[in-house]
Amino acid sequence: MKKLLLTACFVAVAGLAHADPVADREALMKSFGRSMGELGPIAKGEKAFDAAAVQTALATLNENAQKFDPAVLFPESAGPGESGSPNIWTNWADFEARATKFKTDVAAAAAAPPADVAALQATMGMIGGNCGGCHENFRVKK
């Protein structure tokens, strides 16, 4: 039993040692962009409103948004990389609060998907406002 426990602990620690928080957070941010990219043409009227497509995109966005854990994805030891400004660590409480608001707003949108274009536009404005506010304060400008 002790051997099994030690092996399990070793595997868990080895898995953590190979984690790349910068790559993980960049991949997660790209997934947010893909979901928003699916919704954008519908909100702009470039594509017909499709309730099922909207619901699917919001469900995917929510599934990925709930994985957004600042403490895991933005450990101070990983540094800014290309996807984070030093402002993250100097304004940590604000960064965490914005992440929590984003996750809460996306969860609410996924739980009650918009029923028409006007509602989708409002939802996109709310979610996009979260993204934009965070990027404005915490993203490295290229």
C-alpha cells in the first residue's frame, strides 16, 4: 500500500514538473477567442441566428472559462511570457477579481443562452467587456 501511495505521489509530482503555465494559459486564451469568433458573425448579423450554435459556443466558452485559474496559469515563477504583463503580479487582487467576474458572466450566459440577436449582442458586450478590460490592463502589447 505504501508503495502504491508513493508511486501515485511521484506520478503526480512528475506531472506538475512538466506543466507549462505560459503555454497552458495561451492555449486557453486562444480557445476563448475561437468561441467568441464563432459568436461574432451571428451577433453582427453576418450569419443567421442559430440558437443551437450559440448555445454550443457558449457552453464551450464556459467549459474553458471555468479552467481559468489565475494561481495555476499565472504563477509568479513563470513570469509574464508573451501573454502577461508584470501588472498582473503587482495588481493581483484586481486580476483575480476580473478573472472571477469573467467566469461568472460566462457561466450565466451559458446557463441562460440568448434567444435572439439583440440578446446575443448584449451578452457579447458583457463578455467582451470582461476580455477587453483585462487585456487593457494586463496584456503585453505587441
